[in-house]
Amino acid sequence: FRHFQLEGGKMADITQVVLPIEIVALIFGHFPTSHDLRRVRRVCKAWNAVASNPCVWSELGVRGPDPMPFADSCIPLAKVSSGIHDNITFQLVVWRDFLFSASYDTTVRGWSKEGECISTFRGHSTFIFGLEVWKDRLVSGGYDGKVVVWDFDGKQLKTFQIPTQVYCCRVWGELLVVSCFDGSLYAWSDTSDDPIVVSQAHTKQIQALVTWNGKLVSGSWDGTIKTWDVGFKCIKTTVNESFYVRSLQPWNGLLYAGCSNNKIYVYTPDMELVQVLEGHTAPLHCLTPWKGMLLSGDWDGSVRAWSDTGKALGSFTCHQEGSAVTSALAWGADLLATCSYDRTVCVWETTEK
């Protein structure tokens, strides 16, 4: 947010407080009337995307903007099935050939390929950001500071409580690692409940966490990408102070970083910048490889596709207008799963023979 005042006949930017877009959406959902939502849509592209989100409108008990029709694209996809949460759906994983989704509605749900909800896990008190499979168990991490380990029947096997909000969950070798809103990293082994703590790994929230070439790589709102060795020693820091990192994805020997300035930055294993992919009009939320392409989820409800040379291959609108695609991943050899701010979990297949 920015606050302006008149100085010397000109508007001066006197403050700037950056909030996660997810928190902005929650704030907008508490506006007293839908008229306020319509007004803030005019402020900027980012606010328009958030204020167009049907989940925000549903919080006010009114119908939001009409969804944008599915666009023609050179990515030939057809919907196989879909399911829905009661609030924003944020993260997906595949476990034992079923799809699991984490949501702001405080639940984790399991889905069959036919779109049937096979299970609902309840154990968090607020929205869930992180989801991972660790040693054939499901792990969820939430804004309540809980890291919950589940069996397939939804029984809570273990709960770790930490003093900060959890964003990402990632398996690194034998360890479970979570990244947090306060810039810290926590890690647990299967044999100990005492975590390894890396306080101030970053100075702001860590929204991206991946493993790459045996190392752990974290991307943060502080504008840095850091590479960690097995002892949690930072061995490389890549600085991009003018924008923050929202997603990371290793692919074909390179690391792709989706950033808040709507661009994808491509790095070698030595973290040398070799390419910048442009085409998004808002901050992209997720990256995933699928069928020889790199897919990137946009805030406008679409998925864009890129070749391994960085060529833009097209896009496909798979969720409602203004509903960010928060997660996408391959489900088996042929299916693609996506989820979004519109609360839905969708499964797609290619129509190419």
C-alpha cells in the first residue's frame, strides 16, 4: 500500500507497506459493501485482480463479476473433472494416485480423478499454505504455525507447533523443511521432534522453496534467492532487490524464478542469469513442468506455456477471471491439476492424440 500527500504542488509517495496479495484478499473480503470492491478495482492491475476474485465477493454475500469464457489456445486441453473448497484453494500434491488440496477453509481434501472428494482432513485453525508428501505421509503447514503429519485416513500422527506462520513445506533428502513468513527455515528429521532452526534465513517471508542438484534453494520477498548446503550454510545469494520471488522451479538443468514484476528469470547452476521470460501482466504464482513445457500460473486465471528455449507457446484460461492460479502439477503421465482463488480444483487432459 502507498500513502500520498501533496508536497510542493506534486504528489509525494511518503510510505510504502507491502502486504502479501493473499492478505489483501482477506482485507477486501471485510469491506462493508460491494460498492467498495468495485471502487478498489480501479486502483491498479493487482488490486483489480484481487477485487475481481469471486471468493472475495462471496464473503459479502453477493455475486461477483462474471467469469471470463475459456480462451482459444494452442494448448489443447479439456476438463476431466473438478471439485471445490469453501475458500481459496492454495496448494496441490499427488499422493498414492490421489490429488490432495490445501485451502484457506482450514481443510486438506483428497480427490479422485473423477472429481469425488474422498477425504477431508481437519486440524488447522486458519488457512493452509504448505502441502507435501514425506515418507508416505501427508504434511500440511498453516498460518496457525502448525505443521501436521497425517496418515492416509486423516489421522494426525504428529503436530509440530512453531512461533511463526508456515508458507512452504518441502522434502530435502531425509528432512522435512518448512519456510516461514518471518524469513526463517525449520527442518525435522524422522527420528527427532526437535527442529533445526535457521532464523533470519531471509529478512522477509520465504514464498518459494525447492531442491535442486542436492541443494535447498529458497526465494523470498526480500528480493534474494539463496542456496543452502546440507548443513544449512548459505553458499550462494542472488540479489534482485527491486522485486520479490514468488515461485521457483528447476527444469532441464536450469532454475526458473517467477517474480513480482511479472517476469520469469532463468538461472544456470552457478546462478548466472541467462534469460528473462516476459508475457505475464500480473505476478505469477506457480511454475511446473508438463509434457515438455514449462507452465506458469497467472493472476488472471490462466496458465501460460513456455518451450525449453523460452518461446511463449500460448495460454489457457482454466479458472475464473481475476482468480489466481495458485498451484499446478502433473498428475500421472497425462493429467494436469490446477487450483485457484476461485476455490476450485480442476483436472485437465490434452486433446492431442
